[in-house]
Amino acid sequence: MRALIVFLCGLLITSISTQAAAAETQPAAATPDVVFQRADFAAGTAEGTTPGDGLAFGTAAGTTSYTDALGTKTWEYARWTGPERPIGFPATELIASWTADLPQGSWLQIETRARNAEGLTTWYSLGRWAYAEGDIRRTSVPGQGDADASVAVDTLVAAAGKPVSAYQLRLTLYRTPGSAITPRVRTSGVMASNVPERKTVPVSPGGGAWGTELAVPRRSQNVHQGHYPEWDGGGEAWCSPTSTTMILGYWDKWPSAQDTSWVDPADPNPEVDYAARYTYDHAYEGAGNWPFNTAYAGRYGMDGFVTRLRSLTELEALIKAGIPVITSQSFKKSELPGAGYGTNGHLMAIVGFTATGDVIANDPASSSNAAVRHVYPRAAFENVWLRSSSSGGVTYVIHPPGHALPATTPGLPANW
């Protein structure tokens, strides 16, 4: 769940054909400015890191202490600072994402700083990430904010009137001093965006995936209601890890029976509990941190990142390429026919489109696994996903490294 959403009045949803006809005769609504830029580890400044197959810890650049609820420990570190990257438009938000191999005894911090009209900002932490437990507590960093920007869980938000023209990414790898552990970042990137203020979004044209439905396994978050309060207790709190689990299952990437041996044997889908535990953000106190979910997918050798899409037409390109995606949206009960609920922030897996272009979603907010498949009207879904009071099109893209992404939208900055 994400709670950074403000609701608007309910909207009357008409048929797709009526919306499409109206869209042809009315001026097109403003579309978001979005770009996703992958880090080039061969560029920038290395302090003990080694580029090649990702970014690896080579030699220690120094030592530091770190204190959290697990105590104070000393770590040696190596650091990479990327070059300044121009965005190409005035951005209001930055979201960094990554995949990494972090054995026990190591962890990663992700930081960015931005350039605005007054110069470079300070560095802001966008997450402290570890797979293993016992080294640090996996966490976002609350309380970051100044005259230039603030951090909302996983998102750097520019201060009003101070849009971002460029940014730098900094990755710091930590390990137990004197050890031979080699933590490694496999991939990283930053999505920069400026979502226009818009209460409604017109329906988009087809993108070639009508009649395509991917065989994504179905998992309900609601069957986990009350499970493991230490990781936010299942139910509506677990929409993100449940959706991530479904996508990983599509790619046949499940935790093993040994991995989930700690889960209550009566649990119907222990892989969901496992994902909630290992995406849990101890500061946010939830499993809905967007980049933490794509980083969790990296545990299984997957590539994953967070971006924004501009339309269902773009989403169809991914479905057509055999890549299901996860979307974030908010809506009142009346705004998404067939949902039967309202939400101030919810993740679901988009698995295909009907022959008439409606959205087929594996919606984890369902009573059982069998009830997870939903068909949502195209116009209604696109509106509640893309409007500015919702997530503005936030999407997780998770796929094996060898499964190519499709071409991005011609004439627009690449957003994957």
C-alpha cells in the first residue's frame, strides 16, 4: 500500500468506444515527461569498485560505523559515483532502482543528488538494502528534506519551484572488514518524471496486445490476513509482494521449500509470506517500497526496475513481448467497475488484454486465488492509474536478463 494519494470526486466512466471517439475529436491531454536511464558503471568515479559484469567491490576505500536497531557495527566500503546525467526536461521526481548480489555480511546504499537552477543539492539516501537479515535492517531513510527536495519513502521529490535538470547516482557497497565477500550491483537506473496535473486521462489506442493473456499464476493477498504482524500482517498491506510473487512465478522463480520452511505449514502460499519478509522496509513499516520489490526480484537473477508508463498502449508493448507488469493505482469503489473496493494505493499484476482492449489483471485484493483474475474496463483503468492524483503510471518491470524488452515509444524519451 502507498498512502501518498489524494482522492478526487468519482468520475462517470463511459464505454471504451465512446471514450475513444471523444479522444479523436478533443485535444490530447498533456502526457507525462518520463525517462529511465541505466547506470553505466564504466563511467563516473570509482573508489574501490570494479566495473565489468556490473559493479563489484574490489578494494576497500575506507571504513565507517553504522548504527541501527541491530547495534553499531564497523564496515569497510567501496563507492561508485556516476557522472552527472542531464534529464532533458524539468523533472519533479526521481526514483532509483537496482538489482544486486549481496551475500551475508554485505549491504548497499543508494543515493542521488540533483541539479536545479541554484546548483547541486546535497546527497539524499533512497534506500539501504540487504537481502540477508542480521547485518542491517533493510530500510528507507525518513526525515530527509530541505529547501531543494525531500524524500517520500523511495522517491526524491523536488521542492516547489525547483525542478531538477540533472542528477548523479551514488552506490556504496559495504562488507565485513577484512572479508573476502564480494557484493556486486548487477543493474541500476533512475527514472525521472514530471507528471502534469490532470484529473482525467483519455483512453489510449490499442498497442497490439488485444486478445493476449499471459499465464501468470494467481495469488490472493487476502488469504494472508493476519499473517506475521512483524512484516505488516498480510491482507491489504501485502499487495506489492503478492504481485511481485505472481510475476516471479510466471518466470518460474519461486523460493524453495527450504527457503520457506519457517512459514506456518497451514499457509496456502508460503512464497507470498517470504516475499513480504524480504521486501519489508523497517522505516516505512511495510512491504510496499517500490524499488525494494524490484530489488527482491534480483534475488532470483532477474532484472527489475521501477518506471512510469505514459499509456496502456505502452503497457501493451510489454505484454506483447511476453512481459507482465505491476501497476500502482488509487481509486474510489465507483471509479473502477468490477473491483468492488476502493483504495488509497494498490498494486496489481497486469497480465493481458481482452479481444476488445479491456485490461486483464491478476488483482491480489481478492477473496481467494481462484478469484484473482479480473477484467477492468480500459478507459476506467487507464484513468485511475495515470491521473496525477494516483501514481501517475508507476510500474514495476521484472524480466530475465535474456528476455529482451521491446522498443520504446518512437519520438519520446525511453522509459525502459
